[in-house]
Amino acid sequence: MYELFISTFVTFFVVIDPLGIAPVFAVMTDGASSAFKRKMIIKSVITGTIILLLFAFVGNGLLKALGISMMAFKTAGGILLFMIALEMVFEMRTERREKKSEAFTHEHEQQAGAGQQAGTAQTAKAPEQVTYPDEEFDDISTFPMAIPFIAGPGSIATIMLLMSHYPGQIEFQSVVIGAMLVALISTVVILFAASKIIGMLGQTVANAITRILGVLLAAMATQYIFDGIQGTFFPAGPLG
């Protein structure tokens, strides 16, 4: 059970990638109050947790209703996780998140700038550390923080695959759920310290960590694919 807990925790930590989410969250909440940031973090993680728990206990029943075998889902989930791993290794995932963050921030700055120009003349660029009222920030807890950053396709596929390994075994399923919750708690801690962590590590170090995690995820995804193929074509066990 200890090995299961560690492997599950590492898998979820890699898939959720809180170190990759942290800089995006820091940019999207730049200028917001500490209370607003805290509210967004708590809401996003709670929402993501509820979604993952629903798929953990209902997802397999949904597959049966749709006539999809677990081996087919395991193979598809492995391919999906492998694609996420490639994005992490080649930094495509980070670049896409940054583009979403920049688009969100640019839209917000345009709205805030239009409101300021209505009452005052345009002035020089504002200081970087200015704190704006919370009302000027959109609620990002559900999208994009909870979905797809925390409870995305990768993490949903992961919880369903892991739970399917231990049907009816409450002890092992409890370990899986516990490891997932610990990974989500770790995400909360990292998001709370997002700005400080990025400042201490630097973007280069953060990118290096993301690539290392991507390699680990690629290996795990490959194992899922092999297990799915073996379960489909060699259900009695490996040849030889």
C-alpha cells in the first residue's frame, strides 16, 4: 500500500503539474488582493476535487453504460497521458497556458483601462505592484483553474484507471483517493506560494522541473498502454 500511495501521488502530482500552474495563476491574479487569490485557490481545488471524485466512483459505470471496455479506456488514457507528457517535455503545455494567461490578462487590462479613461486622462504606466479591487477580476476558479488545469482529461483518466485496478477493494481504493487528495493539498500549498516560488526558482528552473516530470509521466503512460494492449490481446498473461 505504501508503494501504491507513493506511485499514485507522483502520478497525480505530475499530471496536475502544480509547478506549471503556479506561474499561470500568478499572472492571472497579478494585482489582486491576497484574499481574492486565497478564494480562487480554495474554490478551484475544491471544484477540481469534486469532479475527480465523481469520476473516481461513477466513471467506470459510465464506461459500462457506453459499452467501452476498461482495456480500451486504459490504452486511450495512456495515449492521452503520453501526449501530455510530450507537451511537458517540449514545453508546449507551458506555452499554451501562458498564451491563455496573456489573453486573459490583456482582456482584463483593456476593460480596466476603458473604465479609468472614462473618468481621468490617460497617464503613464501604472506601477507593477498596484493592487486593484477584487470586483475588477473575473472568477477563474472554475475555468481555467479547476477545468482543465486541475481536473483535466489527464487527471480524470488517471483516477479512473487507478480505481479500475482495484474493483471492490476498499482498502486499495482508499489509498488511491488519499494519495490524490495529498497531491491536491500540495497543489494548494504551491499555489499559495506561487509568486514566491517563481521568484526563487526562476522560470528556467521551473521549466527544467516540468521536463523531468514529463519524462516520468511518459514512462507511466507507456506502461498504461502496454497493460491495455496486453489485457486485450493476451488476457491470460504475458507470453512465455
